[in-house]
Amino acid sequence: MRKHSIVLSGHATSLCLEDEFWQALKDIAKQKGMALRQLLMQIDNAHTGNLSSAVRVYVLNELTKNTK
């Protein structure tokens, strides 16, 4: 697990993610033609609760969507 510090919507925050989730998130952003920060802002705006958990759920949903 690694801590990632980022600035979203003008405020500094951090999230702790396993390397596999972080890499998958970067791959998803690339596939969507988005900057990683843009994708994180989108996830941040749509979630309630913990951002790290929201990112994991988002990654899992995206990966399962691509396997159906």
C-alpha cells in the first residue's frame, strides 16, 4: 500500500492504494483519454465517504464492465 498526495479542486488530499489499484487507475485514465487528476476529480465529486475506497470501487466497476 502506498500513500499518494494529490490536489483536487484546490485542496490537498491523499489516498492510500495498493500499487495494482494505482496502476489500474492510471490505465483507465489513459484509455479514457483523461489526465489522472481529471479522473480522480470525477471520482471525488461522485463519491461519499473515503476517497481511497471510492477509487477501489471505481476501478473494480470499470474492470468488470470490460469483462462482460
